[in-house]
Amino acid sequence: MPMRFDQAELASALEAATDATLDTLPFGVIGFGPDGLVTRYNSTESQGAGYSAERVMGRHLFIDVAPCMNNYLVAQRFEDEATLDAQLDYTFTFRVRPTPVRLRLLRSPSLATRYVVVLRPADD
């Protein structure tokens, strides 16, 4: 059964998935460590954001890649909450035209990787 944006225990499923599996998902996946450096980045997010994996991997998510998420709604929640599984409607604004998305923020004390999962509306 394929992974879904809204499935229970999505963080564990993402952590166990290979990079090839992440690339088959219909939503964007950005994984990063406690230091904020991007460690996982799937092709769906690359296409949606317009950033190659080479440009993103190893860079700080909230400073170098997506400073529009460096605020209390997204970045601060990863700092404040040891366990996090939250969805929110959001608008990306950095280097792109304003793009409405649905974000899922995932952090578990049992996993080293934290995730921002991005669901973009289908193109009309």
C-alpha cells in the first residue's frame, strides 16, 4: 500500500523508505537533522520547489533553502515540541510566486530525522 500524506505514523514510514521509494510519492518530502541540515529530499519536492537535490542536500533548511518557513509556524515548532505531527495550510513565498500548500510537520524522539511533508494542490 503506497504512503499517503495523511496516514498515521508517516514519520516512521518515511524513515524506513529508500530514496527511490520517496521519489515515487505524490507529495514533497524534506528530511533534516537536529542541526537543520537537509538529509533527504525527494523528486516531487524538487520539481515543485524548482530546486535540485544537489542544491539542497547538506544545506540548512530554514536559513538557506526555505527561509519563508523560518518562523513560529514551522521552524520554531521543531524546536519547541519533542513530538510533533501537525498539519497546516501555508503559503510558500521565497523565490517563487506565492504558492499555497498543505504542510505536515513530523518529529519523533525515536527518529533522528525530522520531516516537512508538502502537499501541493493539483495543477488545474
